[in-house]
Amino acid sequence: MDEPTEVSAKQLEGEYRSVGMFVENAKTYIQLATGALLLSVTFSQGVTGQTGLPVKDLSLWVAWLSWLVAILAGATYQYCAAKYLEALELQNRSLFYGRAEPFFVLRHWVRNPYQLYGVLMIFFYGGIIWFTCAAAYQLLR
């Protein structure tokens, strides 16, 4: 296997800037997905008049699971993005202390964190679309 080449300071700075923007954006999506979970419960209670969690409403489960996957993908993305940048620092020999290896099951995503970001986006917007359609159906019936 070829020895990894060093990353220039300009390339490393560009990666930090770009990945940093995506990490900040992922934080926003995590917060929005969490808010959507809470809003969907409040909306369902308002439409049905029931108190407590509307666990019998299957249409909400799809949106909830989508947003939960989005939250988990976003949090995992943040970890993998940090490990990705750390790997670039190691490749550049600019880390003073050694770091722990990424979790075995996450090593693929440490090399390709953008895939997790894509999962975050798909499930966040999928949950939004599903919830919007389910809410429109509930309101119109």
C-alpha cells in the first residue's frame, strides 16, 4: 500500500472550513428534528383531543422514526467528521498526541462522512414530507 501523502496547510484549512460548515448545519438539523418530534406530538394531541403520546397513530410512527434516524445520523456524522479531520492531521503529522482509533463499525464513515450527512438529509426531509401528508390527511378527514 502506498504511503499517504502529506496534506498541505491550505488543503487542511479548506477541509476544516468546509467540514466545519457541515457540522454546524448538522447541529441545526438535529435541533429541527428534535423540535419536529415534539411538534408532531402536540399537533396530534390537538387534532385528536387525546392526551399522552399518540402511540396508536401509525402515520406518526413513520415520521418519528425518520426524525430519530436523522438525529442519530447527524450525531454520528459529527463524530465521524471530527475523526476524518483528525485522520488528515495524522496524515499530515501535525498531531502531537496520538488519538484513539475510531469505533470499528464507524471506520467506513470516518473515511466518508458525507454519506452520513446524506442519510441525515434524506430522513429529515422524508419525515417532514411524511408528516405533512399525514397531517393534511388528518385535517381533511
